[in-house]
Amino acid sequence: MRIDAIIQSCSYHDMLALTLPQNKGHFDSVTVYTKRGDEPTKQVCSRERISCVETDRFTQNGSKFNRGAVYNEAFQALVQRGALHHWVCIIDSDIVLPCDFREAFEGLNPDPECFYGARRYNVETMEQYKEVQRDGQKALDKCVCFRGYGYGYLQCFNVGSSTFIRAWNETRGNPYLEWMDGSWADCHFRLLWGDAPWNPPTFPPDHILDHSAPEPCDPPTGLLRKLPFNVVHLGITGTNSTGRHTPLWTPNPPSS
């Protein structure tokens, strides 16, 4: 099984510097896409020996943050390289995967026709993250667990799936919705696999729900599947759909 990762990182070098060293080993290839001139992100990728692509598509056609256009660019590059039956994982630059992600994913014997996502713990501050690093699950149990999966922070699918091929052909190689910002495109892509639409609340107090509560879409009604583990999201959620607005976690860009 081959798994390729696609990561977008615009002005998220502080998060990427924390997540990339932990996540990159799970994949056969990792490509980071950033806006042109984002030197701090390029420095992180260079230090971690990861491919970094600068693109103007984030602001294509006057968009504030057209993540769909960038993912389409990434898909086209993968297909051109012959990734016709590879697994692809879209990961946000502020997501930390479990240390056994690859083993756990392969252990599922994942169905190439299905689309996989995970719930996420919201770790909103550096202090909280240090506590998580120190105390592990004990600290995560204190964090909000976002009741949703398959959204843009982690999306895993097979390029050879009939759903992706159909969407690819129907859109002439642009299956990810190209939208003015990042607020809808990932949900649209998720729904290509046929699960009933459901948007869990993002803002408090409604999103503070019991960690073990079942999802409204369990069991799934389409080809969407929930992974048997959660991921960690760094920073405040629901505020950066038009670009980075939250404070950096580090005061200065990383040095090369």
C-alpha cells in the first residue's frame, strides 16, 4: 500500500514545525503547498527534507483562500506521476496524527471505494499542547472532541476509487470544489462519497459534547468511514477559513 500526503500551509509555519516531524514518517511521499513568498514555510520543509510547492492558486480569481484549487493542482501532479491507485491523505498543517497512524490504517485493510476521516481533539494553546505531550490521553480527555469526521483536516481516499474517478472525469481533473474561501469545499468533497450531510457545531457551548457519544451518521449511510482513532488539532478552530487570523505559536519564524 502506498500513501501520499498533501498538506496546505499558508502562514502556518509555526504549526507545521511541530506537526511535520511527527507526521512525515507515516507516508511514502509528503508534499506541502504554500502561497508564493511564504519563506518560513519553505524553511520548515527544507529542514525536514519535504517537497514544498509554491502556488498562486490560493487567491485564484480573487478568492481569499481557494483551498480547492490548490488540492486540484496537487491531484493533477499525483496523476501525472502515475498515482493511479495510491491512497491520498489530505492533512491540515495543524494536525498531529497518532504515532501508530500507518500501522492502524493499514490494519483496517481499508476499502479503496471508501472515504476515511477521524474525529479531532481541539488543543487550543501551546500550554495545552505541552500538557498533552507530557500526560498523553489524560490531558486529551480534558479537551473538546469535535463530533465530526471526513472534513478537510483529515481526508483519506484512494485515487482509484470509482467515486474519485467519476468526479475527476466530470470536472475534467478538478474534483475538489473551487470556492472563494475554505468554508465549504472540504464538506463538498466529503459528500461525493454519498454520506448524509451533517455539520456538527464548531463554536462553544454547543460543540462541548461527550467524547464517547455516537455520531448521528453512525452507522454510515454512504461510503464514509470513521477511523478508530482521533487526531489532535492545534489552535483555535473555526476562525481561519479565509486565511490565518489566529496568533502564531512561536514568536519568530524558524531558522534554516
